[in-house]
Amino acid sequence: MIFDPATDKPQDECGVFGIYSPQPQDLAWMTYLGLFALQHRGQEAAGICVSNGEKLHVEKDLGLVTQVFTPERMASFSLPDARVGIGHVRYSTTGSNLRFNAQPLNTRTNKGILGFAHNGNFVNALEVRAEMLEEGALFQTTNDSEVMLNLIARESGKDLVEAAAHAMQRLKGGYACVLMSRTQLIGFRDPNGVRPLVLGQREDGAYVLASEPCALYAVGARLLRDVQPGELVSIDEQGLHSLMVEPAQPTPCSFEWIYFARSDSRLDGVDVHESRVRMGEQLAREKPVEADVVVPVPDSGIGAAIGYARESGIPFDYGLYKNPYAGRTFIAPTQEARELKVKMKLSPTSAIHGKRVVLVDDSIVRGTTSRQIVNLLREAGATEVHFRVSSPPITHPCFYGIDTAARKELVASTHSVDEIRELIGADTLAFISEGGLREAIGGQGLCGACFTGDYPAGVPLLNDVDKLALEG
């Protein structure tokens, strides 16, 4: 869970997309549309790989989907008769943001050329990589995706499905992956289902895999189901096949519903927007306050603010305007510039002047931006600011693809709630309880390692607790 120092938000992880078509068609364009729908999951790099059964073409680079895949670059694919395609949008969890780390990755094997992309982290990737280096393996990148791809490629005596299943058993952690050969598409998900992966189908019979349903809808596919934790699905000219590689132990990432997933998504049977509204309702029951208006921090606080207003009876209003052109690609080099970026991105409206405000946000990481937002409201005439947060305090790093900064930089790991309240300048501050969050999301098993330090899919064996050395 890397935070953006300019917004003090956990950063999105990565997004994956895959499509297999029984009829030849322009899958580069289809994949582009799917990646565009997943842009919120990664803004540093984008890549597409397609094959028509004979040729395989990959294009990838740093930048947003629209920046990487210009009309000229899309025309260069020249594979209007493709049958298989995968794509990836990337936000690096640790390490450097370099072009050679962009995905999909490709390698030549005895199974032909393979393409691979993944979302998440393998917690034992360092150990497996060290073993493979001792055996003479070569690595071209610094990301853990290449460890998985190498494991698959080295299984010379197995077919592609068997090789991928064996690699799933070797690598542990939270992940969702798409893998392709010239004639086959494979998707698989970790046994805990930490990272999401859904399966859909178009009317023309094409199967689609994606991190979220919004990417299915973007290419005209309907949602069939979630890929189950521990499941591998493969698609070829014989159709769809399923293999349970590991027993399911579902603990999906709670932050998918709190913040990461698009509000129009439905993951593991739970509607994202509705769950966020329930978080706000639960917050109002747990932490009521007398106030005049409920204001969200846009956009991620909107659902919870609606719920808080609905349960409390306090009117909801947009007290902060979000500039839609203040993109995530802007990098502020100094603290002063980062503070100015907050003002460039958010500005108060007249809805808060002379009012006691309940300000609702999804999380507090370091508290720096929260403080600036509270100051914005006070400068605009808010008489009181009561901060309500729809996640519990973030006290531990995450090793499953949304890698945190050092634990010491997480304000809740070193400060009490009242100390955080004083730091951000709010009149009151309250977080949803862990039990309340689970109830709001549906009561199912969830990964809340960043709140509790309980890691259901394991932790890195070689680590300094705060950072993974490889990246997803």
C-alpha cells in the first residue's frame, strides 16, 4: 500500500486484463478498452500483448493508457485477426518505475512464446529467485512477476496449465495473474483471494478475465463469476476449463471495498458502492456527532458520506470541489509543492461556510493531507470539523501488492487517535471499528493485515518488515 505523498492516500496496485476469442478480431483494441477501464488501478505504465496463433506482438511503455497507446501505436499492432490478448496497467509497489519493469512480460520457452501479467506480490519471491539464480536462471527485470514466469517456463515436462499450477504451489502471497501462449489464455488467483479476478463473456463467445467487472463491461462482456481463490481457469479452442489448484481460504483485501475498486464494481458477490454506504451508516452508529452538514473527501469518501448522512439525518452536501484535471501523474518535488497540489486538486464550496462539518474520508495514512483539508474547510468558514474515517487505523504494512511505506511513517502506528486528531487539527476524529467494517462488507473473511498485523497469506521470509525488495 504505497501512499502518494501529495495526497496521503494508499496507492492503487495494478490491473490485469485477458481475452480469448473463438473468432479472429482486433483484440489489441479490446484490450485497450479494458485497460482504460482499469486505469484507476495503475497509472505508471501500460502494456498489451496479442497473438493470432502465429505471431505475437507486445507493446508497453511508461505512462497512462492513452499516452502509451496513441493511434499510431495502436495501428502498429497490425494483427486484426488476433485470438488471444492480455494487458496490464501498473503501479510499482516497491523499487523503481522503469520501462523494463512494465508488463506484460514475455519469454521464449519450449511451450512457445509466453506473455504474463500480474497484480499483487509473491511473499517468497526473493527466496525462489535466489534458488533459481543459483541454478543459472537469468532475470531481466526487478519485479516478482518474472519469478513466476520463469517458474512456468522451466517446467519443460509439463503442459502450460500444469506448469502454471505447479508455479502457484511454489509461490505464496496475494496475486491475480493472466498468462497467454499463442493459442491459450490462463488466469489464476491466490488461495486466499487477496487480489480480485473476474470472468466474463461476450455475445460472440469471447471469454474475458479482468481485475474488476468494469473492464468486462467496457468490451461488451457480461460478468459470469469471480475466479475462485486457488482456482486456475484456462481457455482455448475447446472452451473454458477450471482447475482447483489449492484449497480456497478466502480472505480478500478489505481495501478493495474501502478504496481501490471502482464504485460500480462487484467483487466476490459484494457491491462496492453499497458496501461503502454501509460503512458510512456504521460509522454514524458507532461515532455520532452533532453537526450541520456531511461532506465527503472526493471521490473515495462519497459512498461513506452518503451512508453517514442517511443514518444520522444530517444533510449531505459537496463541500469540496475536486478539479478533474489535477491528474495523478503530477509529481510534486517539494513539501511546499505537495501542499499546493492539494489546493490545486481540492477547493471548498459555500456549502460549509458557517457550518459544523462532518468530513468523511476512506483512510488516513500519514495525516499530512488530512491536516491540509481540515485547514481548507476552516479557512472557508467551517465552525467545526469532525473527521470520520471509513477504515480502521492503518498500523501495519501490506505485502500483497499494495505495499506500504515504512511502518514508522504510518501515523496510526505511532500516535493515538487523539494525537492524530490534534495533528490534523480536527475537533473530533473517529475511525470505523474492525468489526463494523467487516459487517459493512458482508461479514465474510477479509484480509485486514494493515489494521491488525495478521497476514493470512504469509509474510516475506527475507525482509526488513517494512519493504519488499521485488515489485509487482
